[in-house]
Amino acid sequence: MSALDPATREWLEAQGFAVTDEAAWIEALTHGSFNGSGGAAAVTSKDYQRLEFLGDRVLGLSVA
């Protein structure tokens, strides 16, 4: 997995986010169709869908 883009890191820090775990931020900001070479295809790296599912479950439990 590549390092977080410096411009993205700067923007996140300007918004008040602590960037201590770059891998988590990359996963949270990566769309499932991104394959790392500029095209759309199936990808083996992590994307935000797992985190989205977890967040939906947490919200569902808190509302229930």
C-alpha cells in the first residue's frame, strides 16, 4: 500500500484530523473500483466498503 499523498495529509490535518495511521486513512478514502493504475477494475487492496458496513451496523444498533 502506498503512502498517503502529502496534499491529502495536509488537508486532513487542516480539518483537525490526526493522521497517525496512514493505512487506515488510505482504506477509508479508497473507492472499491480504484485499482491503483488510473483505471477502474477489481482491486485486491482494501477499500472503504468494509468500514462503511461496520459504520452502518453501529448506526443500526444505536438507533434500534
